[in-house]
Amino acid sequence: MIQFQYERATTTKAAINGLANNSNARFIAGGTNLVDLMKRNITAPTKLVDINMVPLKDIQQQNGKTSIGALALNSAVADNKLIIEKHPLLSQALNAGASAQIRNMATVGGNMMQRTRCPYFYDTALPCNKREPGSGCGALEGLNRMHAIFGTSEQCIAVHPSDMCIALVALDASVLVAGPKGERRIPFEEFHRLPGNQPEKDNTLQNNEMIISVEIPDNAFAKNAHYFKVRDRASYAFALVSVAAALNMDGKVIKEARLAMGGVAHKPWRLKEAEKALAGKPATEETFRQAAEIAMQGAKAFKYNAFKLKLGPNVIVEALKNAAGLV
Amino acid sequence: MNEAFFDKKDYKPLDRVDGRLKVTGAAKYSAEYVLPNMSYAVLVGSTIAKGTIESIDSKAAERAPGVLAVISHLNAIKLPSYQSKGEHPSEPSTKGQPLRVFFDNKIYSNDQPIVAVVATSFEKARHAATLVKVQYNKEQHQTDLEANAEKAVLPASGKKNPKSPTADYDRGQIDAFANAPVKFEAEYVLPTEVHNPMELQSITAHWEADDKLTVYDKVQGTKMTQKNFAKEWNLPEENVKCIATFVGGAFGNGLHNWPHETAAIIAAKQVKRPVKLVLTREQMFTMVGYRPRTWQKIQMGATKDGKLVAINHQSIGQTSTYEEFTESTLQQTRMMYASPNVSTRYRILPLNLATPIWMRGPGEATGAFGLESAMDEVAHSIDMDPVDFRLLNYTESDPDKNMPWSTKYLRECYDEGKKRIGWENRKMQPGSVRDGEWLVGYGMGTGTFGANRNSATVHAELDKEGNLVMHCAITDIGPGTGTAMVQIASNTTGIPTEKIAFHLGNSEFPNAGLQGGSSTVNSVGPAVLAACNALKEQLITMAAAKGNAAFASAKPDDVMFDKAEIQLGGKSAKLTLGDLLKQNNIEKIETTNESKPDENRNKYSMNAFSMHFAKVHVHPFTGQVRVKKIVCCADAGTIVSPKTAASQMIGGATGGIGMALTEDAVMDHRFGRYVTKDLADYHVPVHADVPEIDVYFVNKPDLLADPVGSKGLGEIAIIGVAPAIANAVFNATGKRIRELPITPDKLI
């Protein structure tokens, strides 16, 4: 096997120092994606800094927000009482992702850092600008049934695969990161990026920065939230389209709404215009249909994923109906 | 024949005799044998679909730590069989020349094995394999079935033998369809499917001497493997041993000996050490066969009151450019329904792909998707219940072979299945039943498969403690062969199951064919029966010779055991087995018996039948399909092991759900490479996709087929499931999906 250095960090500081002076060093936690990537020769880090011993697993409530440690397991977050009570949307989204075995290994930070599942990215015999910049995009003229309809570029039309992140972007979460220069917060919506001319870059983390936690501000969405995922089998498949919908209701009227889509873009796709259109309206199928139409503005399909233009709005409506208790 | 033998009460559900070994990890699969001085091989596959290798740069790989050899056509020893151009050495034969691994620089398909890297550890071999650099001269490949359909050909088997299932077939008048009062015509497509058993294909090859080879190999036939490798290496058969004691699923991909097996044997010869080779999941898509993508067109003519007038059924399936793979896609169209006029046209299309191989329910499952969907479409067009439509066109004898059925209890399957699925809740008008937001639909599909039987031999020995030990070369790829054979032996002798052992999966044991084509219980079962009866004959002779007058006129059926005591005609013979052997001064008695198909096969048409009913929910806005219930009814003759047989039906129905809704090996034809080639992207059904599966067996013996009365059920468990689900989806939505799988995008 390719030789690499392995180091175990027990503090955030040690972990960050572990990356110093080595642009090819990576953190490893659950390893549910990174190990696959290494086995398939898609990435070959020269150093792995194991951060599983860093104490970042806590889930706590303070100062008007819920803070989830970067190393909290996906299953631990999904089953956490506080999360189920205050942010059921997140719990639902987590349980819609992967398998129980993977959720028991995967961490919150790792979930955010997972790479696309585009088959051209995973086959080193095929072109992929994300894996090998300049080699071309295999999916653009290829089998792009699973690919993006929003925010694509000529360089890359891959989608971000996470379910958890769709709920987090809807819930106005922010990401606390730490680096050699100290801590900073990144709004969740700005954490992942669109491919543009640099599809190899998935996110806006700077060199040697580490995810410390994800923070969700308190909200009034707990009663009316739903994560709706459509996939090719009943479980353990990536989304064709998924929608995270959260409503703050005043009787039958929507006070405010949060809406985000998965399976449609290189990043979790927040639908702010549709949210605005929902605010102040009665929670009816017609309202939802109108919001869905707004949400789909600017969508562009490729040869095999045109169905997403129709499935997308349908899933938005279904997610909102479920959130509003109309189903 | 002992009447009690066929009393179903006697066949109680029995836990798998090897269940404990399997769940505790004690069962040894082919990759789990540890030999001294073991080395490990990893295969490098081509990255083009057609052309030649220009150069291989293996320097870095050779220098990598632990590497023992980098083997390719440049330095591989040439096998004796590589010199001949003749028939495929493997049996059952597909015509053509199998891929000769490391023979020359030609590339016939993408991910064709071209280099083996052998090292002292698996990890070292895998790493070194990434260092091999290959340059190609690329040629234009063709991998797209539909784009090349006009180049399809009649296979050699069909040209040579007009009675072959692949030959052109016409019954009655060819133009009958044109004059039918009701005419229906449609095309159906089944995508490439991959067997994907849980266990990866693996082999450990060990040259115990220069001319003595042992392979621990994941195969469905130990004797087949022994014969093939003996031929391949020009060795006497007895110098080749194949061990496949446990096989972790196969579904057909172990019916052929593949290039990776030969690659491991070559490697073992060259490094002079045992070599273990395990395919990756990706290589399971390209190196060990698949169910070929198949296009079908059906024309069906009927009278307005539902009598079939004509069926014309044509199909085109993929094969490689070097072997003619064929399957019986259109066979059932000739015999399932009483249409006076039937024509079938079977074609194959050579493409730059690896050779396919039979996958569970092989061609019949593919053909049934066309035939049973078309039956549903015609029934709908004349406003007739699809079960009634089938009953109206029921065949009381085989109209293809012009022979009576040995047995056919399909009517019982229709009747029982309707009750169990709640068929009365089905509405003729699609889309008219709802459960909340979900649309509800019911569908059904029929299946049939030949009640195949091969010759088989079993060795049995019975000791004075009453322990019965049997041996046979047959493999068990999962259905529970050992369990079934133990039950047959127990029922024949009265010996309790825990005192019986059935050893299998070794080419040194007495002869048996492949575990394939639903033939095992029908073939090996009768040999077990024969061996048990032969042991009883010996006991009778011994007892009579020692003055037990009652035994003088006894027949094997009169003799049973109750623990170690011998019973005669249901009463104690006041004689124990131990006493009898002691009197004769022997430790044990033994026998070897062969059982073969008999002349009844020339007089009767022998088929197993199945009927699958499905209830589905379809979400009208998101296109999600949820199968809510499946009822499987099987006329498979005597069910000797009710528990493992039911498991087999459940597995088949699960495979049918995959076929209908999820499985699709998608190829990017620009590169000739699959893009869904792991278990994340190639979707086999998961637990959440599989509902309650209710299994019913008619359980009536077919003693014309074989003395056990069994007709086989591995294939009928899946044949007809996919159309049952597709028909239910139509009933739920009014949408007819003629290209599988039925994914959500096709229904919105």
C-alpha cells in the first residue's frame, strides 16, 4: 500500500498542528468516505491525523443555540433527545442517509466533508475535473441522471451527497472552525461551494482549518418540519431529489418557512425566494405549488436528469404538505 | 415406494444442518483457506473496450515491496489448451473460444484482466497493481445493444438444431396475428443485471506437485471445474482437485470457469507458491458474467372473448465477440398458453463486452417479463381479469413438444394465490384504489422452468451406532442442499436427522452435475434415495442370512430405523443395527449408487410452475413504488425441506423486486464502462424494499420426473415476479413501464 504517516491527536490544537507544513495531510474520523477514496486511488494522503480522540462529541444547548460537536456520530445526533425535540428535521435527515452501520461510524464533520458520489469521480479510467483538474467532465455529456440542475458549470455538474447538510442549511446553521489563526464562524450556506472553475474545491475551509462544531439557532420550526427524500430504493441510496421543509405556523397561516433541496446542486441548495413566497400565506397545496414553481426558477437539466425538473417541485410540495400536517 | 415418504407431514421444517457453522463463521469459503507460503494476486483490467495493448510498463510494480511477479501476455506461460482453437473447454458449453487470459495483446472488453500482480500480501499486491502502466492502440468499440440491433444473428445452436430453444420456431400459421380480431404489439427491455452474490468470486490455487493442482474455488460445479482445468493444463482428471465446500451465493456466475481462475493458476505455477485471488466488487461486474441486456418484441392476437389466436415473440440478447452465450428466453412462449399459432425468433448480438452467464431464472425470467406483461396488456384491452384470461388459455398438455405434462398444478396456484393476495380488492380500472395518498395496485405473473434432472452418484455408509454419512460432489450455493438431502435420507430410513451427515462440494466425492437449472434435488435426491434403499437391501440380506426369517421376503420400504433399532413393517424386528453388524463381524456397511433420468423424459413434458401475485403502492407525485405484499405459489413437486424451500422462494421474490424496481448495470457507451458498479450505485433490494412474502407450495409429487417427486424451484422462485410487479404498477397508475427497472423518474 501507499505509505502514509499516521498520527493521533487528542486536542484541537494538536490536530491543527498535525496538518502544518503538509498540504497532503488529512484528518480522519469515521473514515466512511476517506478510506474508500484511498482504496480506489482517488486520493492518497501522505499523512492522516486521527482526530477521534479529540473531545468534540458533545451536543449541548446554550445561549439560544444548539451546538453539535464535529465528532458527534450521525447516529448519536439522530437519536439525541434534544435534537429530536428541538430540531426534528435534522434527526429525520440523518436517518434518511446511509445505513445504520455507516451512521454509527460517520461523524457530523465527516458528513460535511464527504465527496460527491458521481461515478466519473470514482473511476480513475474516466475523465473528471474534480478528481483530476483539466481532464474534462465525464458527466456533462454522459450518464447524468443523478446530477445537478442548479449552479452547474461547464467543468462540473456533480451533486453534494449529504442529507444531513440539507437540513442544516435550512435551519440557518453555522459552522465553527478553528485554524492556526484562531476560530471563525462560517454560515452553513457558505460552507459548501459551487463548482465554477475549481470543481476540485468542495468547500470554503482554509488551509489547516478544522471543523469544531455546528450551531443551530433556536427556532420555532420543531412542530412543522419534514425531510422528504426520493431515491431509487427504499433505503440506502443517494437522493434523486430530497427536500427539507420547516414551517413556523400561526394557525393555518405560515409565519415563516425554511426550505432546502438535496440531489440538485454541488452544495445544499437553499430556496430563499420560495421561503419568502410562503411567508404570510395559508398552508395550502396551492401555496406550496406556487412556492415550488419559484424554487425551480433557473433550473437547467441535462440529457438524463430532466425528470428532476418535474420531480423537484413535486417533492417540495410533498415535503411542505407533510410539514404542515396536510398528509 | 413408501407411502409415508410423500406424506407432507413427514417433511417437517428443519433448520439448516450447516446453519451453526455459517452464523459462527466456522464455515470455510474459498478465500478463507490458509496455506503455507501463500501469495496474493490482484488483477489489473483494461481501460479500453477494444484494441490491443501496445506496451506494459511494469518496472515500478516489480520494484514495489513484496512483489513476486507481474504476469501478462508478455511473460505468462502458455497453457496447452491455448494452442487449440476448438470448442469451449467449459461445460455446459457455450460455443466459441473462451477468453484466454494473458494469451496475447488483444482487448475484447473493458476491464478485461490483462495483468496479474503477485505479492507476499494482498495489500502489497493491490498497491503494486496501481503502478502498472499500460499503453493501448484503441479501436472503435460497440457496446450498445439498441444501436447495433440490426447486426443480431441466429446463434449456431439454433442453426444446427431446429429443435433447440434458440432456433426459429413456427406453430400453425405465420400470418395468424395479422388476421386476429384483437391485436396487440409492444417492445420490452430488460437492462443488464449482475449476479452480485454477497461473496466475491475467489480462488486459491495450489500446485501440490508439478502436475497436481488443487483449487479452493467459488464455483457451482466441482466436477466441471476439475474437468475444465484438467483439460486446460493437459492433466489427468484425478490430478486436479476442486474444493467448494461452502459457496456464499452465486445465482449462476459460478456456472462457468472464468479467466481470473486461470490467472490464479498460472500465477501459482510461475511463483511456485499457492496464490489467492479475490475479485473486487467492481470486477464482479466485468469478469464473471451477467444477465444480458435483452430487447423483446411481442405481437399477441386474440378473439374479443379472450381466446389467444397468435403470439409472435422475438428477442435480442447481448453476447461477447468470442463466445455465443444463449438462454431460453422464448421457450415458455411456446408452451405456456394454448395459442394455435406461435412464432419465436431468438437472436444474439456480439458486442465488445465480456461473455454473459445464466443468472437466476436465466432467459425464462427475461422472456416472462415480455410474455406476462403482454398477457396483462391484452387482458386489460379486452376488459378481462388477467387470471381469467390465463385460465381461458391454460395448456392441458405441452403444445410445443406435443406431450402430456408429467404433472401441472398451476390452477391450484392461481386459486390459492388469489385468496392470499386479496385479489377481490383489485379493480379492473387502473388508478381507482387508494390508501391515503398512495395508489394501490395488484398484479400477477406466471413462471415456468424445466424440471431438469442429471445423473448423480452418492456414496453412503452406515455404522453400528446408526450414523449415516453420505458424500457427493454437488455444491451448495445457498439453497440448503445438505439439509434437503439429510431430510430425504431421514425420511427414507427413519434415522433421525442429527445422526445423518451429507458432505458435498469436493470433486473427489462421487459424481454430480452443476448446482444450476433447478436440478439439484431432482438429481441428487434420487441418488440419496437409491443409496438409502441399497443400504436397507444389504441389511435385509444380512438379517435373512443370519436366520431372521421375517426378513427373507422384506423389501427396502418395509425396513425403517427407530434410533438404532431396526423396524420391519412398522414393528420392532427385535434387532439392532449394532447386533446385526456384530453378527457379521463388520463395522459399517456402505454403498455407492447412481441415479439417472429415465425414459419418462421422452414421453412427458416436465416443468415446474409458479404464480406470483404482487400488491404495490405507488406515490402519484414522487413515483416511489413500495411493494406491500408478494404471494408466491409454486408447483414444484414434493417439497422435501419446507423451511429452506420457503427461504428459496423468498430469495427469488426479492431478486424479482430488484429486477422490477432497482437493478440496472448502466454503461457509458462512449467508454464501454459501467457507471453503476458497486453496491451503492447498483441497487439490490434492501430490507426496506422487501415486504411480507407469503409462500405456498402445492406439494404434490411428480413421480414421473424423478423418484423423489421433486421438480426444482430455484428458478421459478424469480420467474414471473418482475412482470407481476410491473403489472401491479400499471393497475395502480395506468402507466405501463416496458423498460425495467421501474424507478421513480419513469412514473412521474
